[in-house]
Amino acid sequence: MRKISLFLMMVFAISIVAKPKAKKTVETWPDGTEMDAWFSNTAKVDASTLGRQYVVTDYGVMIGSSEVQTAQIQAVIDRAAQEGGGVVVIPQGTFMSGALFFRQGTHLMVCEGAVLKGSERIADYPILLTRIEGETCNYFSALINADGLDGFTICGKGTIDGNGLHYWQEFWIRRTWNPQCTNKDAQRPRLTYVSNSQNVTIQDVHLINSPFWTNHVYKSHHVRYLDCYIFAPTENVYAPQPKRGAPSSDAIDVDACTDVLIDGCFMHVNDDAVVMKGGKGTWADKDETNGPCERVIIQNCRYGRVHGCLTLGSESIHCRNIILRNCYSERADRVLWLKMRTDTPQHYEYVTVENITGHCGRFLFIHPWSQFYKPGDRKDMPKSRCNNITLRNVQVDTKTIFDVKTSDKYILENFTVDGQPLDFNQFSEATPDTAPKVYL
């Protein structure tokens, strides 16, 4: 019996060894290409691994001062860079500053209970060649600026506060006086601007009250926003018209970037939440400063009040392999907004929106976009196109599922809802749904 038992044990052991390993599931993009493992990495950066910590108060920066201490804080950043890099630490307390410029090897940590607050004076934000509203031009720098950096990190559970009230009020006063007033006319800084960079992580911080766009990332790749709280008020910033909020306070503008992951963030702003940008104008596709947005995932996020959870445009030329998934909307005006700009050749393709719950005004919104557009004379102007847009497993409260306007200026094709084709010939105006609960 013993020999038989040993024999059986050997056979069993051999069968275990011989059993083929289960194939690891590999995620794919909407176009079927394999997704890089980088997108599954939501591990936070450990600030202790980033080098020496430079607590700004150890270098003459004063807590709670109403004085704008831009030069003092910048001196700490520059010192850290000169000494081999490290983390510039904003400790508990409030610190006022204008534009700060981070160098290679330097990082920012805003501790819990700390507030890095932006100056109310536009003079504290130098004019430089930058990127704004789909154009490369001279404009004001942001509060936090990072250009050409590898591995830049913003971390900590404190707050970066743009102190935007006076900027918002000034914008609405200008707009009341001149309805054609543009965002550039109002002269407002952004909160963070990351450009020409890679391996960037912005995690855990509260990013609030930006005078203009909250986060803007341009021509960068492998950028992560993890568990950030992004807020700007949606009303009561301009007393004559209390329903007006912080104008153009987009949560995250992804401008001509590839490989971006936005995970676990809360967004409540008086404009769009996550926006794909990349250029505008009749010849936008010929301008090397413009570019596509590719391979972007927005997941596990929660939206308060926003104009659009995911918006493509209005300054976009090509967006491909964009995923919005596993998100909850408290009261978004729209979930997926495709802005079709008639003066710009645009191509939005392979976009997937799935596993969305909550409430929204309209789920899918497609209209021509003509605000401040300038059509040019171009004989070979390509017709804009949206194709391979997939909606699935959506459970939201809404009265309008599809608000779609067709046009001879663009083509809509290969839209599917839970695998079924969506026929846009039936849409010319908003299509309300009588049943408030919608399952897609």
C-alpha cells in the first residue's frame, strides 16, 4: 500500500508541474493594440526616495505672511537643484507665491495642513512662450511650472490654492462689458503647467480655485494624476450674476500628450473635467507645435458638477485610444462631449466609455463648436471625423441620452452601444428620453 501511495503522489506531483500556466490577461486599447503594463501601475511615489527634503521655512520663507514670497521659495528650488536635487517641502501653514519654476531633480511636497497660495497680482506671473488654448504663444506662466523634466513629482495631502476670486470677477466684468472677451483678454494664470516632460506623477494634493485652467500638461508622456482633489466653484463668484462660477477652470487639460493615466480623482469645476487638446485652426494639422492625444485612461474618478466628464476639443486635431471607465457622476452636464470645431480638421477615433454610474444632464453630446472660431481658406481642408466610439455598461439617471447634431462638416460612423450600432440619421436635435433611468 505504501508503494502505491507513493506512486500516486508522484503522479499527482507530476500532473501539477505539467499543468500549463494560465495566460495572463493583457488589456488592449479600443483599436485592439496591446496596452503597456505601465497603465496598471497606480502605486504612489514615496517622497523619501526622491532625495533630501528642503523645508522652505528652514531657508527664510515665512509662515502665514501676506507677503508674496516668490523669490524666497524659488531660491529653495534652485538650491535643491544645485545640490543634486530633492524635495521642496511646504510645511503646515499658508505661503503666498507667484510663478515657481521647478528644475530637473526637484519635486514639490505640500504637507497636510499646508497651503501654497497663488498671488492675486498678474504681475507675479511672468509672460513667456507657452501653450494656451491650442496655440503656442506668449502668455502668463502658471503658479507651478515644470518644463523638460524627467520624474517630476507633486505629492502630499496639502493644498495648492490658486486664489482665483479676483481673476474670476475681473473676467466676468470684462465679459459683461465686451461679450467677445476671450480667455486671453482676461489675463489669468493656470495653477499647474507641465510641458515637454516624462514620468510625471501628481498625487494626493488638493488643487483648488485656479484662476484659469487647473492642470495643463503639454507635449509630455507617462504622466499620472492619482487621487487628486480638483475643485473650483460653479457659482457665487460674481455678485451681479450669482449663478456664474470660476470661468474656464478645467480640471485637467491633456494637450498633445501620450500615455496619461488619471486614476481616483475627484473633479468639480466650472467647465470641463478632463479635456483632450492639441491644436486649433484651419492649418492646425500642419503646425509642429500641435499634436495628437493618444493612449489616455481616466478611471475610478468621481465628478461633482462639471460641463463634461470627458471632452474632446474644442482645440483638438487627433485623439485616439481614449478610455473613460469605472467612474461616478454626481451631476455632470454631459459625460462624453465631442466638440466639432468647423474651422479645424479633427479626427476622434477609438474612444471607449464604460461602467459609468450616477446622474447627468446628457450622456453623449455632439454639436458643431463655433465659439471664437476663424475659418481660413484651405482648398484641401480634410473633413472632420468621429469613428469607433464605444459606449457600454452605462447606468445613469438622465433625461437626455443622446444630444447629437449631424453636419455636412463632419462624419460620425461606427458608434456602438453595448455592441449595437447607433444610427445617427435619426438625430438632428436633442433626443429626450421619458424614462429617467438609462441603461446602455
